[in-house]
Amino acid sequence: MDTPMTAESPPGVRNPAQADVTPILALDKISKVFPGVKALADVELRLFPGTVTALVGENGAGKSTVVKILTGIYQPDGGQILLDGEPVRFATAQAAAQAGVTAIHQETVLFDELSVAENIFLGHAPRTRFGLIDRRAMYTRAGEILESIGAEFDPGLRLRDLGIAKKHLVAIARALSVDARVVIMDEPTAALSHKEIQELYELVEKLKAQGKAILFISHKFDEIFRIADRYTVYRDGQFIGEGAIADVGEGDLVQMMVGRLVDQIFPKRERMGGTEILRVVGYDHPTEFADISFTLHRGEILGFYGLVGAGRSEVMQALFGITKPSKGAVRIDDKVRVIRSPADAVREGIVYVPEDRGRQGAITALPIFQNVTLPSLGRTSRKGFLRLAEEFRLARDYTSRLDLRAASLDTELATLSGGNQQKVVIAKWLATKPKVIILDEPTKGIDIGSKAAVHEFMAELAAAGLAVIMVSSEIPEILGMSDRVIVMREGRIVDTLEGDAMTPENLVRRAAGIAEEGAP
């Protein structure tokens, strides 16, 4: 039997189980570095024939980066990929596919106007000896693949005529059309009903019986314990441990996922909120979230935590007027406010620093000063004419408060580091003098020094009476900065944690829907 790793086990220790079986695919001390971020550090992974391995880790643990390395999208900066025990390099996604590695993503791109068979073989259709697409062979082979996974529908049907579940089966058939030996399933049940999930489990059993190695990535512990034979845990881009699912419990995996204390890098601050400034009541959206109600106080930092797909960012976008809820109310200073657009939100004192600062938060082709003053043109213009000196003064006031590092305010935003770009986006919204600032993943992709500067400034904002909502996937950040934490799961608020209840284990349990040990 396997001996499960514990949270105290040193990273990189291999589990001895299946030592006599050569993995179909393995990662040996793989590293990957992006500017300012070490995404992976000497990680390990072993995928065995006829075995489902669950890759487990919180958001930002490195799972997505590993999938991209396995499928040839990213190249590792160190370590080896081993195929049947021999070193191999996947220079392209096509090279990985030719080696039998395929991925079924949560959102696979398919084309409604093409037939099922055309979608399955798009880009690699069988050819005649004259180089033309062999449509007879394509439809015959597509039918065989669909039959092998229990999808009993005509490969000649237009994709637009199928429901979501059948489209998902087409995506799976497409992945298997390259004669896969390794099948990666990345959050495969996200859009499926309970019945369709059970059918997916049956499909996984069929793939196991065919000897395929399956990497199963899911935040849902009930799925992991239902379908996986083995587990591998990553944390902060490091390999923590692996073993047999039969030898661990949910609590063991949670401890391995989060097994670190919140350190002392967060600023000391008095955690005392003032009067209520914002109240959200019964916010619903047709597809993204339901029954969202919470309060926010002056001087408070309110954390929002949840796993991928929990609906946190979607709630914030609705509050900022980017999307429209189907019902619900927003009260600011105890008065009902109607927010139909971002302009309405800014006018009412709510601003939003988005997760994707490059596409949503800034215009990278413009210089720093123009990015900062863009929402405040009324203050920097007179009679319809911009006053350059006033723009520079406003930009200088707010960027200096954030310790922005740049040669000049004329510098094009695209040339700055991720951390400094984030500071510019925050400065832009602070210049509007808001009452509430929403920070969505405020330190995502920035270096540790810039993170500390952002954290320090958040504490200063709260101390000055500004109300802060912080959406974050980083547990130390959530626990180190928040006065209270709202936990979301599948579009709903499942708990609000305060004081001693704010622990890593509680966050992960609530977010993943794991019952307390000993609970019925």
C-alpha cells in the first residue's frame, strides 16, 4: 500500500508505489519561469497505463502550466519530459498530439456550422492518395470513435443541432481521434448535469480499460474520490506528494494543498470597520450567480474566496455595471442606487480594478499619465480642452503614493513590469476619489516586492476610511489582508468567515463543498 505524503513531507519526494511499472508519461523536475514569477519549481508527475491520476492544488498551484507543458504549448525551462521512460521534447502542440497526448478542456472550441465528423477531424482529416479529404473514411472513423465512447448519434449531424452534453462528447471524440495514449481532462464536468457526469464516469472507465493514462483535474473532491486511482498534489508551483487515493482522506489532501501558515509579509493594521457603506441584497444573474447578499463597511477589507468557476469576478463585474443582474438591489450610504453601467458605478463611488489589467484595466499603448487620468478628464480639462499640466499633476500625485517605478510619466504602459502596470491601474481609479474599490486578484502575476507594496497601500486605503473588496485565489493573501472572508461556490455564497474561523482548512473546505470531519 502507498504511504501518503503529508504536508510536512519535503517537496519532490516520490511515492514508491507502482515502482515496477514504467509510466506512459512523466515529468522529472520540471521548472517554468515567467517574468517575475516562478510558475513551476522541480515538479514531478507520473501517469500510468489504465490509471486515473488526479492533479490536486488550489488556484495558482501550477496545474494549468503543467497541462500546457504536457500538450506542447509551453516549453519547460528545466527538467525532462519522459515518454515510456525516454526523454522527449514536445516542441509544438502537434508534436504532443502525435505522441498520443491529448487534452479535453472545460471550453473546447467547436464549430456549430460543421458536422460532428468535421469537428472531430478538423485539422487532421484522413486524406486520399491525391491529397484530398477522404470524407468516407472520415465519417466512418468518426462513427467508430463515437461508438467507442457510447455516443450513439450520427457523425453527419450539424453540431448546432446537438445539446451541450452531446457537444461535450464530440469534444472528447475529437481528443481521442489522434489515437491518444494520455488523456488530460481539465475540469471536464463544469458544464454537465448530474446524469451527464455519471455518463462521463462510465466513459473514463472505458478509457481505463483500453489502457489509457488519464490526468483528471477537478476542484470537486467528490469527483476526485469517485473517479481517481492516484493523486498528485502541487502547492505554489511545487510538487508536494503523490500516492493512492485509497490511502488518503479529504482532510489529508486539504492539508497538503494549503499546508503553510500565513507568514508575516502582510502589514499590521487595526481591523475595525466603520459604518456600513454598501449593502447588496438578493443579487441574481441568469447564468453566473444567485442570491448574493452581503454588507461592506468603511475602513474594511472584505475578502472574496472561491475556486475556479465560483462566480466571484462575475459578481464584481455586475456591481460595476459591466453585466446586468436579473434582480437584486444595491444600497450605498443606505440609499438604493441603480447601476446600469460602469459610468453609473463610478458616479456612485464604486470602482473596479479587474484581474485582466492588460485587456480590461488599462490601455497599454498609452503613456502612464494618460492611463491614470482617463476616468478623470472632467477634472483635467476646461471648456472641452485637456490641460496637460493638470494631467501630469494628477498622475504624479497618485502614482507617487503607490511608489511607481518608471523613468517618467510619459513612459508607455506596455514597457512596465506587471507590478507597475497594476499600480497604474489602481492609481487611475483612486484618482476618481471612490468610496468603494474592488480589487480583483490585485497581485496576480507580480513579483513579491510589488505584492508587498500593493498590500501596504491597501492597508493605507482602509485606514483612510476607504472600503475595499478584494477577490483573491491566494489563501495567504486572503487571510493576511481581510477583516472578513466571503466564500463562494458554484455561484453562491456558502459562508462568511471571521476571526478564528479564518483558517486555510476552512476556506478550502467551504470552497470545495467538503463536509467537516465527523459531520453526517
